[in-house]
Amino acid sequence: LPLVQASELTVVIPYASEQIDTVLLVTDALLRGGIAAEAFTDIASFKSQLRRANRLMATHAVIIGPDEQAAGVASVKQMITGTEKKIPLAQLVTAIKQHEIK
């Protein structure tokens, strides 16, 4: 049977404290776009942040690191399949809504 989640939550994870401002802006854009989103603003190890996303049963993790921030993209990880794709920030809401990350 396929796994079905009761609600879809997207978490936005900074790689370091330098990305927190971008994470907050991205989270706000997702929320305004009608996507349930939560920003992780505490800087913990990246692995522990992904474990936290799993505990919250997030469907997507939007990862903003220094390279992504400089390029204006986000790495979006589909939490069930583990696939990851770089998406331009301007297209992020549409990509998540249309399930373009599989």
C-alpha cells in the first residue's frame, strides 16, 4: 500500500545561520502560496534537522545552503522517496503544489 500523509507539510532548513533570512522569506512565500510550511531556525546538525522533518511527517524539505542562496535556488527533497531537485526560488510554490519533486 502506498503511504498517504494526512496533511502535507513543507519544512525549510538552513544549512547555516547565514541562510536564516532567506529561509524566513521562503517560508513566508510558501505560506502565502497556500502551502503548510515551517521554518527551522535553530542551527542544529543537518542530519538532526532531517530527522526532525521526518518526525513531523513533512512531505518536503526545502534546503537552503550557501550555494543555493547564491544561485537563487533551493534543494527540495521529497521526504518519502528521498529524491532531491534544485528549484529556482521563484518557481518553488508552483513546483511543490504541482508535486514536481518525485
